[in-house]
Amino acid sequence: MDTRLDAATCLPADGTAGLLVGRAWQTGDLSGPAIVVLRDEEAIDVTADFPTIAHLLNAEDPAGRARAAAGQGASLGTIEALLANSATARRNPERPCFLAPCDLQALKACGVTFVKSMLERVIEEQVKGDPSAAAAARETIEGEIGGDLAAVVPGSEQALRLKALLIERGLWSQYLEVGIGPDAEVFTKSQPMSAVGTGAEIGLHPASTWNNPEPEAVLVVNARGEILGATLGNDVNLRDFEGRSALLLGKSKDNNGSCAIGPFIRLFDDSFGIDDLRVAAIRLTVEGDDGFTLEDTSNMAEISRDPLDLAGQTIGAVHQYPDGLMLFTGTMFAPTKDRGVPGEGFTHKTGDLVTIASPKLGALINTVGLSTEIPPWTFGAAALMENLAARGLLT
């Protein structure tokens, strides 16, 4: 499906009123990634001040420094022009385009942080990744425990009592453990530099026959553990792989193009803060070449664990991230709308157009392909360092 990107679709509802930063591929004799601040209608290059997004986010007063640098930087072009050139199918390599708005940060994710998705993980486990058995399992499990979980505070005494009850019923699961137990699930989604941005193709393992998008808010966290802002992400998931065994989580989650982040980072300021994120609505739309359409909306207000708790369980005294991290906060989406065989629910088809949008964060738009057929990931951390050195940006 053709991916058309424009500022009216991809920018937040208030345009560039907030502090939006990102990355773009700069063309010319010394081409490479540039750090940009979006100001008015332009993408302003601030790479001379901040060679990487990690440098910016780990600086003192990143928001203030970004604003000051934007006042001195040169334009790489209009936001509209860079967005139009960001769709993989129509990209002109002679012109700049937007990239994922992160670079050296660790790409981490939290799972089963919403009750709905937690139950779907339990169902995957019960049916061993077989979509044909999902509908019957869903009816049984929701009938037994669905209503018991909605108001449970993870790690509370109530949660411990419920755990004992579920064990008695033979319904306890490792997914319920991280969903209502004291410890959040935190896993490595992908490797630094591997995320794709808006307009790019996202990848599915060619052996997967049951998979789905996972639209999420993504926390932007610096090395000091401070949440500085947020963006959107697609934690592309293979339900059949993880359903067969939780030990296949790495293969289920980390494939070429399986981590999409963007379109831009919105840093916290007077126009957007952590409380706005806590109530953010996130809309998912999937449009297929076969005429299939899926639409749904979730709200961060329904999350079981506060974003501050998720960040605190990821970075701190027991684990440091000197380049910072991007932290997916989990999703309540586990689409069950049938696409094809009745009772087998949703799965992607190549060519699907996936849009993840939120009023304060804009829209992340990607098309679906196979990890073996979309452009391979070739520009890693070593290539970035060599590129920045060649451009005289590392001192």
C-alpha cells in the first residue's frame, strides 16, 4: 500500500508548538545522520552542537540547549519535504529524509502492562501459538478470570491473594506473574541503531503466520534515569513464536525492521509533560491491500503500572545505560477481529499500512513486509562513529 506522509498527518495536533527533535539523513559530499529540531515549517540541523541524540539527551537542560542550538542552526529543508521523502517506496537518495529519532540508546520494552494484552498473552501460552484454538481459550479464560484482574494493583496484597486463587484453579501463568506481580517485565526489544522511523517498512519473520502490531507510547530516558519526553513505537510481535515458548521472545520481538519509533521525540516542556502522557490516547489503524481495515483506540490511563515505575524498574542502581534508553511502555492491543478464517483473529499481510497516532505525539506510519525482503540494517554504531569522525563532528 502506498505510504504518503505529510505534516498535517504526521505532526502533533498543535504542530511544532512543542519541542520536537529527531534525526534525518543528510545528503551531499558528507552524507550521514543529522540531529534536527523542528521549528515552524523547517527541520533545523543542530548536529554541530549534538553529534547524536544521546549527546543531546544527556546534556544539562536538553530542552533549553536544543532551543538555543536551533536558533543558530541551518535548515535541512521543510518538514513537509523531508516527510514526503521518508516513505521507503518513493525515497530519493539524493534528498534528505527522516530517520528513527534515536541512535545510541538501548531499545527496551515492558510487556503485559495492560489487562487486555495480559489475557491475550495467557491465551497464546494456553494454545501454544495455534490461532485456530484462540477463540475457545479466550472464552474460557475471560469467563474465569477476566473480571478479577481489571482493578488489581500489581504487587499489592490483593494481587497476592488473586495469585493464590488462580494457582488453585490451575490458571496461573508467567504472564500473570509479570502482569500483577511486583516485578514488571522488561526485555531488550532490539539493538541500538536498529530502529526504523516513520515511512519505513517494518518486518515480519517469514515463518510467522500469527502476528500483530503493538502500538505503544515510548519513554525517552537519559543516562540519569530522567524521563525527558516521549514518542510513539510499534513493538512488532509474532504471536505464534512467543505462544509456542516464552524462550522464543527474542526471536518473536527482534528481527530486521521489527522496531519502529517516531516520528519525533517530544521533549517535556510547558506544552507537554508526564501527566499528558499518562492520559494519552493512542489510535491504531491497519489498512490492507485486501480491503481489510482495523481501527482501535487505547488510553494510557488504563495502564497497570505508572510510566515512572516502569522507568525506575529498568534503569537505576542495578542497571545503568550510559547512552540512555527508549522504553516501550506496553500495549493493550491484541487484535482479535477475524481476518480470513473465522475464529483465528487478526494477522498481518504484507503491504499492510499501519498508523499509530496520538494527538500530542503525531503519527508513526509504516508498511509491512518480510524481514528478509525489506532493506537490511547495515548502519550500526561503528558506522555512525566513522561517519561522524569523517564529518569532523567528534572531538
